[in-house]
Amino acid sequence: MNLLKTGSTTFSRLSSARLGVLLFLLLWFAYGAAINSSNLLDFDLQQVGVEAMVERHHFYLEHEIPHHRQSKGDVFTYEGHNYAAKQPGQFMVGALVYFLLHMLGLSYVNNYLLTSALVTFFTTSFVLAASGVAFLGIARELTADGHGILHSRRPLLWPLAATLSYAFATTAFSYSGIAHHDVLASGYLVIAFYLLLQLSRQSTSKRLAYIKAGGAGLLLGLTITTSMLPFFMVVLCTVYFLYLRRWQLLPVFLAGLFAGVLPLFVYDAVSFGNPLLLPNVAGSSMFPDTFFHFDARNFGDKLAFYASSVVAYLPVFAVGLLGLSYYPRQVRRSPEFLTLLALIVALAVFVLNIKSDGDCQFGPRYLLPAMPFACLGIAGFAYLSSASERRLAGLAVILAGAFSFVVNLVGALGGAMGCPHGQNAFWNNLALIRQAGGRSYPLALWLLLPLLACTALFLKDVAAWRKAKSSPA
């Protein structure tokens, strides 16, 4: 009997690993296939910074590359040099990829679209796909049998619905084809939270625990190096780790955290003469709208803006927030769930109290770091007590998810630059797509076949998993 149980557990772990690999490849190839020339041209600042590091060996941006047109709006002058008003993490991770591509003979000068597409594919698309796998792990942990989901014979259904909602029905999909700081940081944050959750809920070997603690610290540090938007969320994740009282892991966690922010310190020291002088602070005279400042009128305006943006671009976000209330009391009182809620609240407090709302964006971009944590609420519908309630919740998820998917698919395929600011970017992009606005998809032909193959294998594995779980023991 024990042998059979051990064999079943091993099979389950292998099936989970295979499902995770297929999910990663499906998301990665889908994001890569959607990378388009519109985003690569409109968001060229990300590529300019990469090229400066690899080919010119400096951090400032006093040059141009082919098709360059956007970066002047996000650049400031400091002591005679021009710098991006962004955290440097997006440039640094892109530089690692571009360094290898450049050694293989590719360059922005010779083939801008293909080169920038590959840089994006191996940075943003890769990190987002990995965060989708981590998200599935979090959702499955929150709906494990130990939390009272024994009435459900399909425990994978709701976590998968939540995962696909996050991956394809939020603004993350629209920005998956851009080497963008906010979406990269959001991906790092989700993976870090998953590693911390594993430290709190799974008994692992000492060596693996050290790896997870160091990895979580590193990713939290990289989150700050890449974007200041989720800064307070990183602080809360650090507090959560301290709450776990895994003191033997604290040194490696702090070492990982320091390693993650060290590139930022180096960048600031070299560029501005002070390792703690951030780009937005150095250029604060040009970008004062990103600093926290409470103003009642601004708060009300931002609240109305984000509420209308959620309705227009991702109603699945609101459905997910509702689903968070359906987790049972023992889950809602757990430190990881309280941290999850605190992450959403912390970001909301910040974005509602700054003047900027993200110029020319597709959807509410500043809510990106909160979107995965809100979508975890979709898995909470698994705890509904009756089949009729779960069917009703499923219908709401399908309707909201389908609407959100269509909107963000247009953003992913048509471009996330929503100018003129204040207009509905969805309708503008849809009109341009209908007019065949001259976009190209540099990686689509290479990725379409692998995408279809991975999708078929993924669906086959999900069907096999559901069949195995519903079979009597």
C-alpha cells in the first residue's frame, strides 16, 4: 500500500512538472508571437538604453538607433548627459541578452525589428511566462485539499482559470511584447511571492530552502532595480519573510536582496555620483508627478479613473477582487493571504496619491503589479459550497475573462501606446488593425507551430489530470 502511495505521489509530481513546463512554453510562445513592430518602435527607449550599455559602454543616451522616435519624452539632462527617467533594470537585463545576440552578429543597426523582438522575447516574455507558472503554483497552494476544498473533484479547474485570466486577460498581456520596466517588475514580484509561499507551507530540504530564500531576495531586489512602482509591495514581502521566522535563512535572503539592488546602486553611483540617488529623483524637476502626495481632489479623480479603466479594459480584475472574499476563514486569516491583500492595498494607496496615471497607456498600467494578486481571487470561487454557485461564478469569470481577453489581445497585437492620452486605446487600436496599419510580427512565423503544439499537449495534459483526479482511488 505504501509503495502504491509513493508511486502515485511521484506520478503526481511528474505530471505537475510537465504541466508547468507546457504552461510556460505556451505562454512564452504566445507572448513572443504577439511581439509587433508597433510596440518595438513606440517603446524604443528600452532598446536605446540596452544599446548604450553593450555597444557604447555607458549609461547615458546621447545617440540614436534606427527608427528612434519616442525616448525624448522620458529623458532628462543631468550634468551634461541625457538619462532615461526609468529604473535601469530593464536596460540591464536586456543588455545581457543583446550582448549574446551581438556576438552572434545581430545588431540594432542592421536589423532593428528582429533584434529588439529577440531582446524582448528573452526578457519580458520569458519573465512573464515564468510568473504564470509561479501564479499557478500560488493558486494551487491556496486551494489545496488541506484548506477544505474536498467537495471539489476538479481542484485544478479554478487555479487554471485564474492563471489564464492573469496571463491573457489583464494588461500584462498587452505589455508582454515590450521590454517594459513595470511588467518586468511585476513578473519578478509574483515569482518571489511564490518562493516565499513555498518556504512557509512546504517542508523542503535545507539546501532547497536556502535556494528559495536567496532566489526570493534576489527577485525582490531586481523588482526595485527595475521599477519603483511596487516598492512598498517589496517591503511587505520582506516583512512577510521576517514573519516566517526562518532566521537561519535570513543571511542568504538579505544577500540575495542586496545582489538584486546592487546593479541599481552601481548605476546611480556612476550616473549621478550617489548610489541612492534614483533616476526620478535626479530628474525630479521634470517628473514630479510620480511622487506620493495626498490631495483629496487628485485622490477622487484617480479613483474614478481607475474604476472606469477596470470596467473598460479588464473587468476580470474586479471579478477577482470579489473572489478573494470567498476563501474560507482559515485561509483569509493566514499570513500569506493577509500579505496578498496588503500588496493590493499598498499599490492602490500609492497610485491613488500621485498625479501621474501613466501617459498614453493601454489600460491601467500602474495597476500591473496588483493584477496577478487580484486574479488569485478567481481560484477562491472553488470554495463555493454548491455546484449552482460555482456554475454562476464560472459564468461570470467566462464573460468577464472573455471581454478582458479580447480587449487586451487587441493591445498585445495592435500596440500598447495609447496616444492621444485620454482616448480609449482599445477602439483606436482596433481601428488601426482593421485598416491593416502596416504592423509586422518578427517572431510569429517561427513561434506559431511550437505554440500550437504546446497548446495541444497542454490541453491533453489538463484533460488527463482531470480524468485521473476524478477517478475513484
